[in-house]
Amino acid sequence: MLVNSRIALVIPCYNEEITIGTVIDDAKKYAPQAEIYVIDNNSSDATAEIARARGANVIHEYKVGKAYAIKTAFRVIDADIYVMIDGDDTYPLDQIDKIIEPVAAGRADMSVGDRHSLGHYSAENTRKFHGFGNGLVKKTINLFFAAKLNDILSGYRAFSRSFVKNYPLICEGFEIEADMTIHALHYDYKVLEVPITFQERPDGSESKLNTYSDGIKIMSLIVELYKDNRPLAFFSIFSGIIFLFSLISGGVVIDEFLKTQYITHVPLAILSSSSFVLAILLFISGLILDTLVKQDKKNHALRLLSDGNVR
């Protein structure tokens, strides 16, 4: 850990009165250099009061959603290194140095606490279909963005200042980890995973994550960001499918014409030709959008250089 680095420990919380005191105490013990910020996301229990009594800075974000809490933290907190950790006492603060070190040393713009490599997550997690959902998200992002990451949805991360101040957070809830990961991959930030242990929530503490509804939101976000960040590949998929359909349906019409010199399947001929034109238009749209995306990446890199954030 760099002695002169300003480290902000950001803890987004919604009704975590059972665990937040323990998390803050552990943070003081294992990261005494860090300034602790609890982002109270409109809790109806004593989360904010407990956090304040334990000596943490409490920032209120009344729009409910984890991403809103993190957005507020990134906007108002000024630091050199930012650490994000959940307030549910599932992540080990005794391993925080391992999370911070790659960012402090300049080896990563975002380091991620990997819960899967050591096998603790699968052993501790008892929520039905949760492991399946995590695996699906991991495989989809790795496939879409040519990555080899183990834990896409970990809520234990450290960030460089350049990452935080150039991250346009636009999601709302638990999609934030997937959004951060895709943003880092798209703009070629250095991402490093650090194997960590993991424990289930203590008795009486309830997860706010809904496996089904939040899972659908995460997968929808991934598809949307794939469209936005890889438009040529995205539109080429649909263009190829429609083009193949136009060839098959057009083949029937052409075969009939060559044999009889007549076209009796007029609606099919119209559908085939229209599909062919649509396929070409989709491919051209992908090409145009891909050019815009590449220009955006150049502008992003130039902005980092102009701000003195050379990576």
C-alpha cells in the first residue's frame, strides 16, 4: 500500500444494521490508512446511525439502487485509490492489501476480488440458481468481449483515480459490477483478479439481490453493452441470419423461375428481396457504428492523456 496515497473505502448499504458495525471495525483494523465512507441507500433501519457511531463518514443517497450509491460516492469523494466493498460482511477485509496493491503499484486500473478460484463461493453460497447465474454471466461476457475472467460480479474491487473519474455510470442496481467490467474491457483498462476467501451472510442478514429479476437485468445490460461496444459483431449476427433466410427463400423463387419461366410465389419473392436489402442495411449500420465506437475509444484515450492519467 502506498503510504502517501489517499485511499477511500466505499461501502454501499441498504438496511445492513446487523453487519455494518463489524465491517467498519474490520476496516479500521486492516486498512487504518483508508477513509471510510458508508453510502446509506435510503435504509429504513439503523445502518446510518451505527456507521456514524463507529466513526465512518455517512453519505446519503435516497434513490434506491446500488449503482446510484456508487455513482454518488464516485462523484463526491476525492481520492487516489477507491475500494468498493459490500456492507454485508461477506468479503474478507483482512485481505484488503491484496486488493489495493495492484492498483497502488500501477499494475491494474481495477483489481477484483475473485471469489471462485479458491472454491469458497461455491461452498458458502446456498442460494438456488445463484451459481448458475454467475456462470452464465461469466461465460457470456468472456465470449462477447474476448476475456478470461473468473468473477464478473464480485463486489470487492479497487480502482485507480483515472478509472473512477472517467467512468460514466449509467446503470441503476446490481448490474453495476458487470457494467464496470465491460467498461474496463472495452476501454482497455488493466484488470487484475485477486483470489480471495468468501463467507455467507451471518444469520438474520438478508440479501437484497433477487436472483431472477436482477439476473434478467444483468443479462439485458450485457446484451445492450455488447450492441453499444461491439456494434459490427452485434449487427453482423442478425445480418447473417436474415441474409441466410433471403438466400434460402430466394433460392426457391429462382429455382421455380428457371424451370417454368414464371414466378407464382410472389409474396415469397418480395419477402426474399426485402430480407436481402435489410441484411445489407444492418451490416452497413454495424460498420458505421463500429467507426463511431473506435473514434470514441480514441477520444477516451486522448482524454486520459490530457488529464495526465497515462496507463
